[in-house]
Amino acid sequence: MTDLTETGRPAGRAVKDWLMTPWAVIALALLAVAVADAGQFGAIVSFAVRAFLSTLPYIVFAVLLIAGLKAAGAESVIAEAFKGRETKMIAMAALFGGLAPFCSCEVIPFVAGLLALGAPLSAVMAFWLSSPLIDPPTLLITVAALGWPFAIGKAVIAVALGLSGGFAIKAAMGAGRFRDPLRQIRQSRCGCGPDPFTGKPVWRFWQASERRETFRSELIANGVFLAKWLALAYVLEALLVTYVPATMIAGLVGGEGVVPIAIAALVGMPAYLNSYVAPPLLAGLMEQGMSNGAAMAFMIAGAVSSVPAMAAVWSLVRKPVFAAYIGLGVSGAIISGIVFQMVV
């Protein structure tokens, strides 16, 4: 009996872990449709499959790109942005934040190292605000789901939000705020890659067996990651278009004015969806009547409130700095939505 109990525990944990995965959500959602509304099952599956296949070329390119950057050791290029005068550091950090090929856990030791080496909080804040918003895979997924104007707008907003946040922190520190911004930092590695402060990138990574292995492992890991989250996104989009009345979406976040945009930003933070799920889901919401500005505000606020992004900030700085990060993110999302609505 003891053996049965011991072997049952890992199996139970495995089932529980699987139920928390995107694959489980997809399976359970489709099962619910098959049981409750079998007539719509085929249409929903067909919608999701067609949408996924239309995005597949972008997925392939994004996976190849990020695997190549990781294999080449491009992190050391990003670290160069945090050297020199503070104003230059803020600008470079905001720009490179959208290009950083980091996994979510690697951001924490990377930024901890920067702070330990004396990088100013203003430049780090610029990096923190821009990094969750855009990266090469997110840009391509946004293009596939929402088109180039939306993707370019989000990239520009990422840099602008990083710049405004960085200079806001610089001004606040000049006025005597955030004198002791950091928690006690323990240097640690998460096992996600080489130290970003050592070595130079090797762009011909295929000539070294260790880097070829890094490329292969990153290719597989990122391919599976994008596939599962985008499959979930398109199933959710199909369900949204099928079952959520367009009048309800239009009533909440449709139309002109600041109110729908502010509502979308405030809803976007607690209803966080990662940057790979959000664009397809927003495409469905926009078909139902969501305005362009509200969609942008929702996506910006949701990215800033992501668990990895907030964990990186919370783990390294004190509460006033964390509150400033959230405040800059929400206000930036609302302003971005208003400007994007006017431009589009």
C-alpha cells in the first residue's frame, strides 16, 4: 500500500501540472463545446486551424531568429547599452529593451548584475518598461494577427514608454526621490544562458558544437512555446467571436473618447495575457467592436503587468520603485492608446 501511495503522488502532481498547461485548456474548451454546442464544434476548430496556419510562417521565422540570437550570445551586445552617460544609457536601454533575447527568468539576474555594477535606476527602468512590450517574436506575431501598422505602433510605443519612464525616474531621483531604491541583491544565475557581461557575440555560431547545440535546444523550446500559446490564442479567439455578442464589446471598449481606452488599460492589467496570446485575441475583440486605441492600451497594460515583468521589478527594488513602475505602465498604456487612436 505504501508503494501505491508513493507512486500515486507523482502521478497526481503530473495530472495537476498538465491541467495548468495551454494544451489542457484547449482540450477542455473544445470538449465543452463538443458537449454543449456540438453544431459549432467544427466551425470553431476550423477557425482556429486556419488562423494558426496563416501565422505559421511568422512563427518559423521568429523561432529561427531568437534561437540564432541566443546561440550567438547576443546578450553581451545588450549589456553595452548600459555604459556611458546617463542620458545615453536611458536612450539605449529603451531601444535595446525590445531586442533583448532573454527568457523571463534571465531578466532578473541580468538586471541585478547591472544594478550591482552601478547602472542608474533610470536606465534600468527604461529597459524594464520597454522589454516586456516587444521582442522579435512578439513583433512578428503582432504583424500576423493585427497587421504592420499595429506592430510598428507597438514597437514605437515600447521605445517611447521606456524613454519617458527612464527620464521620469531620472527627474524624480534628481528631486531627492528613490534615494535607497534597491532591495538586498543576491547574485545568482537561473541556468538560462551565459553571463551577459562576459565574452563577445559569435555570429557564426554554427562553427562551434556547443553553440549549435544551444541553437537546437532554443529552436525546439521556443517552437513548442509559441505553438502552444498561439494554439490557445486562436481557440480563444474562435470562442470569443462565436459566443460573445459584438454589442457588449462595443459598449465597453468601442467608440471614441478616453473612457473606453482607460477601461481597456485597467482591464488589461489584471486580465494579463502574454504577448503571444494577446494579438490574436485582440483581433477577435476588434472584430466585435473594440477600438484601435483600446486594443493598444489593453496590450500595453497587459504586458507591463505580466508575472515575469513584475517579478523582475519586485525582486530587486523597494515598494516605491515598484509602484512607480506600475504607475508609469498604466498611465503610459492609456496615453499610448489615445495617441494611437488619433493616429490610426
